[in-house]
Amino acid sequence: MDNIINNKKKIVEYIFLSGIYIYAFGSHMGRAFISLGTGLIFLAWLIKIIFMKDIDFNKSVKYWPIVGLSLVLILSTNAFWTSLGTGTTHSILLPLAILNLLEEKKTIYKVLIISLTILTISGFVANYQHLVEGVRRAEGFARFSITSANVSVMGIALLLPLLFRKNNKKWQYIVLSIMIFSYTTAVIFSLTRAAYIALIVVIFLFALIKKPKIIILLLILMILIIFFAPSNYQSRFLSSFNLEDQWIQSRLVMWRASIDAVIENPIRGVGFKNYSEYFYNLEYTDRSRSSPHNNYFFFLASTGIPGFLIFVYLNYYLIKLFFTSYLMFDEKENNLVKNIFLGITLFVISFLIMGLTETNITEAQTRNFFWVVVGLGFSLRYLELDKSSHNKKLENE
């Protein structure tokens, strides 16, 4: 009997590790690797739940906001099976699957290293596209320049705390600097305004947490960079604050439509994937839009008030969970795990900031990167903090 159980565990572990490493390798390259990798992760989770009756709901992480968010998307439309089969709805569950399957910290580190290495290569490809091939908005390996910008800012957010860790070795400083340089140039060459703003916010937040005294210096530096930047980058960034700009005006129309949608349908919204049809039928526009280009208005319009409130709470919960995990370590400790928690906190914030003008919660590469890293953060908290605390409690008893 024990042999059968052990064999099942090995099969589940093999499927899971295959899935998460395949995902990591293809995370910034295309849907094929992402779909295969995440599909294997879910398969391993289902096998564990159905055939091994093994699911732990007591890992100090709230399941309900994640499950609830997925359910409101699925139930918001009458096309149940269509919604269920869409990546946006089931990718939300990835953090819970990873939490229930991942058993070793080294897996977390390996997945991050592989994924961020691929992102680094993608960043240098974007450099080549822009500087050599003359591509106006570089994409790297990503499907769109906006996607490249999103994941690159999220990569910077993850690595900033590690770059400024005091006890790094020289080669670690060099490698981390190269990676962050790759991501930063990819963001610049993407000409994505939301990513510019998110990058600035991430840098200032990091400074506020770690070195508040340099805020003034950073502000002066930022003004100088903007003032002396090439005109195309300068005008692109400054247009983010011009209310007459078409970029802002088009979004105001989409957000107004979202408010109209929730007024008409406060409980279920217009339904997931129905926004474009609703928008097209409005009298004040002559074109369709696939989404409102804002995560909050997306949930407001698509799922009504319940989905919107769950999403807002989940944002708050993730930031609080990861930042308190960072604070649980002594300030004198400058260890790897402490800085990873700060990196994941900034990572979540950067995703949410870019989601103010883009519906990045529905974009395959961006959303899966987000949910997988959240799952790695859940697992790291459990393995590093919750599990050890539980074991100590048992020893004391």
C-alpha cells in the first residue's frame, strides 16, 4: 500500500516539476510553452486532489479571494464552458495549485532563475530590434510591446532588492546588473507609458522602504533624465499627463462605458468576454473595444460589483501578505528570502499600476507570470515561515 502511495506521489511530483519548468522556459516566449506548462501543473493538482485525496487548506493563505475571483468570471456569462476554458479564468487558480504541490525552496529559486534568464535574453532581443532593425516599439520574445514592457518592469521589481543586498558576491552584482539593464532598456524601447510610470513608482517605493534619504536625489535624477531624454521618449512619457491626448481620451470613454455597464448590471456585469459587444452598441462611439484597458473597470463591467470588490480585496491581501512576510525578518538580516519577499511585493504593485491603463489580467504572458510568481510567494512563505512556526509549536507541545 505504501509503495502505491509513494509511486503516486512520484508521478504527481514528476508531472508538476515538468510543468513548472516548461512554463519557466517558455514564460516570455509564447503561448505553446505557457499552455503546456500550466496545463501540466493543473493536471498534477487534479490527480493529487481526486486520486490521492490530498489538499491542504491550512497553509495560512486565504483561498477564497482567488477561488471567488475565478468563479465570478466563469459565472458572469451564460457561456459557462467557454468561460471555464479561457486562460484568464483558470490561470487565477495557479497560485493555489503551486502552493499545494511545491515542496522545496530550491524549486522556487530554479523557476525564478530560468524565467528571469529568458526575460533577460528577451530584453536584449528587444534592444537589437530597436537599435539595429529600427523597430519603433520593440517586443523581444513577447507578442506585443506592451507585454514586453509589463513583464520587464515586473522583472525589475523582483530583482531590485536582490541587487542591493549587502552580502552579494561580485559576480552576483554583475549578473543582476546585466539583467536589470536588459529589462530597463526593453521597457524604454517598448514606448509603453504605463510601464514608464510603474517603473518610476517601483524605484521610488524601493527607495522609500530601504533608503528614504535618497528620495530627493532620485527625484532630481528623474527630472534630469526626462529633460535630457531624446524627444520621442520625452514626449511619449509626458503625454501620459496630457488630458487632451488621445491615449487618455480613449480610455476615459472605455471607463465611462464600464460604469454604464455596472449601473445596468450591478450583480453580474455584462459578462466575461461580452464587453466588446456592449461597447460597440453604445451611442457615443463608432468602434468596438475588447476590454476597458483597466483591470478594475474590467471586473466592474464584466463581473459587476461582487467581482470588483473581490479583486480589490485580493490586491490588498497580496500586498499585505508579502510585505508583512518581508517585515517578519529582522532588519539586520539581509538574507535571500527577506529580499525576495520585498521583490514580490514590488512585483505585485508594478502589475497593478500597469493594470490601471491596460487590462493585463487577461494577457497570457503577463497574467501567467503574475499568478505563477504569486504562487511561488505563497509557497516560500509556507516553507520559510508558516511550516517552521508550525514545527516549533509542535516541538514545544
